[in-house]
Amino acid sequence: MNILLRTQCFQLLKISTVSVRAFHKDYRLSAAQNFSNYESIKRDFKLEVPEYFNFAKDVLDHWAKMEKVGKRPSNPAFWWINDHGEEVKWNFQELGSLSKKFANVLAESCGLQKGDRIIVVLPAIPEWWLANVACLRTGTVLIPGTIQLTEKDILYRLQASKAKCIITNDTLALTVDSIAHHCETLKYKLLVSEKPREGWGNLKEMMKHASDDHSCVMTRHNETMTIYFTSGTTGSPKMTEHTHSSYGMGLSVNGRYWLDLTPSDIMWNTSDTGWAKSAWSSVFAPWSQGACVFVHYMPRFEPVAILKVLICGTFKGMKIKYGSMGKPSPAFDVKVIDENGNILPSKQEGAIGIRVRPNRPLGLFAGYVDEPSRTASAFCGDFYKTGDRGYMDEDGYFWFIARSDDVIISSGYRIGPFEVESALAEHPAVLESGVVSSPDPIRGEVVKAFVILKPDYKSYDPEKMKNELQEHVKRTTAPYKYPRKVEFVLELPKTVSGKIKRNELRKKEWEKV
């Protein structure tokens, strides 16, 4: 969810439309191109990967040097405000100095070394960005987490990752203290706070006394840079590993092709700091282009300020097909494949896969940490299985149907719950819905919708409302997709990232058999 501001003000001038910039082989900005000739740009796209690469040294410090000699606009590198009138602005030189102080806190004050894992659970405050860059400079492995994590979530992440350090604020410090004695590897606790807390290092005070003289460690392009815990709808979260090149270089594609950024631009991404989207559009994509990262720290989400964007995109100069995912980024060869990894023809539904052989694209995760069999199961033939199902039309545009595990097969028809949920969402009475399969003696399984009604509609007759929603879905999408079963509920089970746990709803239905 991105907003691009053209000039240093709050006037919205452009929202996440895309053009392309050719990139020098040193991964930095050059001249702009148009995407009207999409196929030739995609065919000629190439990134050369050096043996050693570190985003802090090779990109951020580069922009600091350009700034110092007047070869970058006066646009800030980082611009932060909140609802209380507070404001922070750093250029790349100031970002460099502060992140080096932070790096020295990690390396000298805490004794953390290259490869050590650090869990960072902070809201969208400036220290979150400094932590990201400091981890790059020290070669420590960053593990971001959302501030919505519970005691159980934090305990699981500390134990599974064997993290040596956690960085958080006053809100979660008490929670960490309550479970820290269960985490043998946890040696250091750093607090972003105006006041001291027993057992914690006060990061603000430590940085005041830290030196900004720091030499960035050497990191190979394929060394682990960050680990994200998945927020999937089945099982416990898994650790997904990303390397210095997959994010540090691979996400430059987003900045160049997707977001059309220049050093004069201001980029506003509203994603929670615990999600990978923050790395994509709040760190690597804008800063790879020398653009400014803008942050408005808000206690409440402002929907008018955002626009949803997808893994594919409709790029500048291309025809827009409403409802389509668009075409693949030039960095990826995306196909629709069958269960054996064979490429399917246009308009035929299958699994959406990314080609990884003979050349694995940058930006793809390295694997599930310490789970080789799970990693292997994510690949099929020459492709990585994204877990999505869809089809490609005759013009090369992709159309999403459902997550692979969620597809409902009723009387031989394949039905994606996303389609039914989208249809239900168009009805004025529906606040939210979750759609899954339900056992049926004749059809094998049928579509069932768990529906949350808006407050004004909760007094309606349930049977009449059920019939009305069924007829609405029949009119909105194919008639065979309508939910033969409807249950009105007050809430839906969700992951910490807000995804509906369809597996729990499905289990509830099938346990009745």
C-alpha cells in the first residue's frame, strides 16, 4: 500500500502507477523508459550479482556521497511526522551517521556479531529504520515483528529463532520480561524509551554515547540478511530466509519498475513495520533509487491515503484490465503450471509459479530456515509454487482465483473462495465473510459462507437475509458458485496479520462428518 508524493508537501500527485527505469550494473538510478514495449524490456532485463553486496555500504553510503558533493537533490532521505506535531528529517549523511551509532551499540555495547539474530518489534518510529540499517552494517540478522504480537507469539519467535537480542518499546517490555526466562539464547534487551527500565539497555541513551565511526562488515550476496515469520493460515508460523541480494538488490526492481522513483520523490508506504511490505516499500525500493521515505505515524489507519497493489502490476504505458493482477515484473518469469510443473495454455486454470531454473531470480526467499523438506515442497519442476491459483489470458495478463489450499470442488466445479467473498462484499449488508468448503452427500462438498453483518442489518430475519445473499451472489458471479450454506457469525478467526484462517472454518465444517 503505497503513496508517491511529487514534491515535499501532502498533496497527492501520484498513486503507485508504474513506469520503468533502466539500472546501471551498479544497481543505481539511470534514465527513465516507458513500458509500452513491455516484452522487449522484460526480455532484456538483467541484474549482475557481485560476490559481495551490502545495501548500507553499496547503496545508502553511495547516496550520502552524492549528497555531499551536491549530486543529489535537497530532498530528505527520511521524513517522519506524527499526530502531535513532532517531525524528524534526515538526509542520507545523517541517516548514515545515526545508523553507525546504532551499529556500534549492537557490536560494541552488546557484543553482537555477524550472523547473530535480532528480533525488532517497534511501531513506525524512526528507530525502526535505524535498526534496519544498523543490522545491515553489522551483518546481524533482522527479524521484524508487528506490535500486535501477543506473549505467546513473542515467546514462540524468540525460541524458534534463537535470537540473542530483542529491541522493542515500553508497550511490549513487560510482555518480554514475563517470558524471557524461557529463552536461553536471549542475552540483550534494548528499549526505545524516554525512561530507564531495569534489565534493559536504553537505546536512546546508549546512542548518545556511541561513536559514528563504524566500518560496514563484508557480506556475501547470498548470506542471510533477514528472517520473516510467515503469517499463513495453517500451522505455526515458519521462518523464511532472505539474503542480501534478494532484498538489497532484488527489491530495486520495485523502486525502478513499479514505483517509478527518483531522488526527487517522496514515498509513503502505510504497511505495518512487522510485515515484509515495509522492507519492500519503506526501505529497499525507495532508498535504492535515492528517494525520500515518508512516514506519518498514525494511531488509526487512514484508508483514503492508500491503494492496494499486487505481485504482478499494470505498468505505465500498458493497457489496464480491471480485476486483473496485471503482468509480471521484468525480473520474474511467471507461468501457470499443472501439478507436474508443465506450463498450461492461456485461459486454463492452474498453479501460479515463478521460474527458478536455470536462473533463480533475485527477490525470492532463500528457503524455510532449518526445514529442507518444506523448502523442497515449495518447488515443482523448474518453478517455485506461489500457493496461488489463477489463469493467464491471451494478452499475458494474470487473473487470481484462490489460494491453492482453499479451492472448493463441488460437483466437479472448481470454485475459489475469493470470488465468492468478493461478491458478498458488494452487498450492502455484509461487513466481512469467510468462504470454505462444507461436506455434502451428493456434491462431495459445497460452498459455505460465514458472514458478519453490518450493525444496521443484524435485526433482519436470518432466513430472508440468507436467501437475499445467495441470490446476490448468483447475479454477481457464476450461479454455481453461490453459497448453499450461510452462517451468520460475530467474528472470524484471523492470523496476527489479519488473514482469515479458512483452515479453522473448514475444520469446523468437516469435523461434523
